[in-house]
Amino acid sequence: MLNIYVPQNTIEAYLMQGALEAAGIFCEIHGEYLQGAAGLLPVNNNIMLRVREEDAEAARELIAQYERGELSAE
């Protein structure tokens, strides 16, 4: 599995996971429960989306579309 995207928050993590999985790309969210340790861990975003190596290129393209505002809910 490859780290592919660092979402801003848990909501964006699940949004992106749903978009990737709708495109047939298996995606795991890592680190979402580390936010419960706020104040004990360094201040940074600990959430990461991970995909299989063979899906990395397609995932990067979908994420790029999202970042350009081109991703549609249809």
C-alpha cells in the first residue's frame, strides 16, 4: 500500500475514500483515531489515505481532479 493523499480532516478523508472506491480503487484511511490524542502528539495532520501500488496512478489522477474542482458527485 502507498500513502497517496493527506486530507485536511476526517470528513475529507471519507469523501476522498468514497470517490476513490466509486472509481473501483480500494482505499484505506490511516491515522484517523490519532486525532483523539490531540495534545499528546506533535501538531500535524495524522490522517493518510493509502491505495494499492497498482492503483496509485489512477488514484493520483482522481485526486488531481478533486483538487482542480473537477470532481462531480454524479
